[in-house]
Amino acid sequence: MVGKLWLKLILLVGGTMLAASSYANFPSVPKETYKALSLEQSATPKQLYEALNKRYKDPAQGAGRGTLAQYWEPIPFSMYMDPASFYKPPTSMKEVASRQECVKCHTDESPVWVYAWKKSSHANLDKIRSLKPSDPTFYKKAKLEAVENNLRSMGRLGSGEKLKEVGCIDCHVDINTKKKADHSVDLRMPTADVCGVCHLQEFAERESERDTMTWPFKTGWPDGRPSHALDWKANVEVAVFAAMPQREIAEGCSQCHTNQNKCDGCHTRHEFSAAESRKPEACATCHSGVDHNNWEAYSMSKHGKVVSMNGSRWNWDVQLADAYTKGGQTAPTCAGCHMEYEGKFSHNVVRKIRWANYPAVPGIAENITSEWAEGRLDSWVKTCTQCHAERFTRSYLEFMDKGTLHLLAKYQESHEVVEKLYKEGLLTGQKTNRPAPLAPDKEMFAGFTQLYWSKDNNPAAIELKVLEMGENDLPKGHVGLAHVNPGGYTYTEGWGPMNRAYVEIMDESTKIREMVALQKRVDRLDGRRTSLLDIDSTSDKISIGGLGGGMLLAGTIALAGWRRRRDKSGS
């Protein structure tokens, strides 16, 4: 009797453990994602993957060429930016190869690919299985077991079967395939959903950005953005990207806006080193430049300098959660701050976003002290108090917010001045030499398109100046504040350049209005209403700008005076 009870208990516990092993069981995937996918958190890996993949591939949810597809055509390089939409296997390659033959051939044809792969975890799974708890990469052993569990749930691994390796054929044809592959038919460029078959947890974490980057108030941002999960959608839904005939220039944006489509922007092929992707330099290629100079601001901050000076002595192989305690890290990194949320780490990097890099976006500054924004600020406090006292942390975050508002006010004053000129039709060439932008764009004032498209006097120089002030200088000032780089918001970037732009804008505005006032005086003296800013005849088309314009006006005034004297004398 007792023996039967023990047997039942063992079977019950064993059955429960077996059932549990089929659950996805990813605490790092937020409940918002399960809700959005209409899944229970007890869903199997197969159920979770299929739901994620269905949404990921749905054009209505951001996949593919977007709603402006009719305005642009892909160029040959586009197939590598959005492989799911454009990639076609090379027809010049007729080989039919096995798993081993792929490696052998590419050792001759593209040896660096193979050398990098041979250093990767993908090529050394047995080494991972033999890791000891004392090894800093021991966590990969459990990760590999989770990957194999995912594959069994999806029917890609047999019961008890283990992956021997992840080679060329697994990623570029089909995972764990036993068949040979035809280069001209079967070849694919791996997209994020391909990586997600094995790396389901990371794929789900990244995709959860769609569900946690939701704005509770009206802003210029749609829900789900900004994020890595929808950065391709953010690219192809921009009118100027679709409109530009200079496709190679437009595709420069694509080269960073591909995290939605692929994973190798951070995890460089074909080594796919997690240690490499944890280093700040991995983020620098994209998070840099005139409108989001995060790398420049960080690398010039004290945080960045500590990493630069001491990072070579740290152990980057440990997982992020152990970076300080086991890795010897003594300063924050991009991944350490932005992949952390409430003490946990994941591939969702948007759960603490407040300013979203661009302070001028409508709705952001107005709600920066809202309950939603304050809740996210509290999450930042938890991040920063790993190193700093809470009072210090809160005082600096307040410093950052108020500094950003000062920068924003400087921009808004400048914008108002130039916009008033535009509304009055006074910008250079506005009535005579301002062609419409390319479809699908329409006439605009200081619009994003004008950073990349120009024709004749569209945009006017003063208009471009205020546009760059809001799209470039203001974000750089905020980023300098956020990354604690004093020169990044005072002298070198931010306030200094914005103050210079302000002076130039006010100077030009005064010149324009003085010119208008002078023109009105001439019109009164002449008794006619001919506008010097609306000229038609060949002789009238002589430029009236600068010294030449002043001389023309002086001559016109003198002529008007002479006419009046002549009329009075009756001659």
C-alpha cells in the first residue's frame, strides 16, 4: 500500500516536471506581451513562437515595405536590409551541398566567415555542455538546454536528441535539417524570426518592446516606438525615405534601421559573440551622429572614460547580471543601463524611455512629470543607485529634465519667429521659387524631409537652420545631459550651437522685416504697389540680396524722390 502511494507520488511529481518543461517559462517576457498575443503565460514554446512569428510577419503590424511602398523600389543591396521582402538565392550557384560540404567549400570561398564561426558558441556546443560552475560562461549551459527544449516543443529535435552544432545550413536553410541544400533554391538570409526559433526568450523579449512602449497620452510617437522591434517600420514609413530618388543615400538609414529584421546589427556574424555585444562599441555604429550622438556623449563622460581606461581588465564573458559582482566592472555601459529594468536584464530596451531622445516631439515635455513618466524615472533611480546615492541620483535626473526644458525653450522661441515669417510668406523665395516636395510629401514648414531633400528655395536657409536646431542640436543637448557629458550640452553641443543658431535666426529675421518695411516705404514714395519680393520682368530678376539689394533699394528710393520732385515742378 505504502509502495503504491510512493509510486503515485513519484509519477505525479515526474509528470508535473515533464509538463512544466514544456512551458515557455520566460519570466523576462512581460505580461503585456502574452496579453497582446492572447496567450497564457503557461504557453508552450511552440505556442509562444507561433504567435510571435505571426505578428512579426504581418504587414499590418510593421513587416515589409510599408504603406508608402508605391513610391520607391528596392536596389540590389536592399535584399540584405530586409531579406524577408527582397532576398532571392543566387542563381549563379548550382551546388547542392550537405552540412559538412558547406563548411568545406566556404573555408576556401569565404574563409573569414568560417574562422569566425569556428570561434562561436554555435560551433562548440559540446564545449558548452562540459562547462563547470566556476566558469564565467557557465550560464550558457542552461541556455543551451532551454534552446533544445524549445526545439523539441516545435518538433525540430527528437526526444532526447541533442544539437551537434549550429552550422551554415541551420541558419541559411533550415534548423537541424538532415537534407542537402540547393544554393539556387533553398538559401535564405536569416531574419529575426529564424534566430527566434532557438533563441525564443531573446526574440520574445525584443518583440515585447511593441507592447511596453505604449504612450498613455497623445504624442508624436505611435505606440511601439521608438524601439528596436519596429525600427524598420519607422524607416519605411518616413515620406522622404520613400520619395528620394537617391536610393543609395536613403538606404543609409536602412543600415541602422534593421534590428526589426535581423539580429546581426548587435551580434556580429558569424561569431555572434555575446561578450562583444555587451561592449559600448557595439552600440556606437548606430547610436551616434548629429541627431542621436549617444556614443559621443557617453564616451566623453566619466562613465565612458572609466570603461575606456579599465575595460580591458574586465571579464566581458559574464552575463550582464554578474557584470559588477563577477566581471569586475566598475562603471555603467550601454547594455548595463538600457537592458536593465527593475533589477532584471532583457532585450527589451524601452521600458524606461521618457524623453525618447527628441524633446521637441509634441506631447513629451508637456507630460514629463506625469505619473507615467515619474514611474519610469523611479525605474531609472533603481538603475543608478547601483552606484550612486538616491538623493544624488534624483537631483541629477531633475537637473537633466530642467536642463532639457531650457534647451527646448530656446528652440521653441526660435521656431516661433521663423514660423511667423513663413505664415506671412516672407521666407526667401517663398512666393516665387519654392517648388513642392516630392510625393508623398506636401508643402511643409521645417519638416523632417527638408533635412534630406532640397530644391531651389525649399527650404529657406533660415528654415533649415531652425529645423536643424530642433532635430539635431536640441537632441544632442538632451543626450549630453542624459549621459553626463558637460561639454555635450553646454559648449561643444547643445546650448552653445543652439545659442549661435538663435543669434543667426534673429539676425536674419530682422533683416527680412527691415527689408519689408523699406519696401513698403518705397511703395508709398513711388505711389505704386510693385513688390520687390514678387518680380516678373527679366531685369527685375536681378538678386536684391546683400549689398546689391541695398544698392537697388537706394537707387529706387532716389528715383522715387526724383519723380516726386519732377511731378511737383510740372516738368
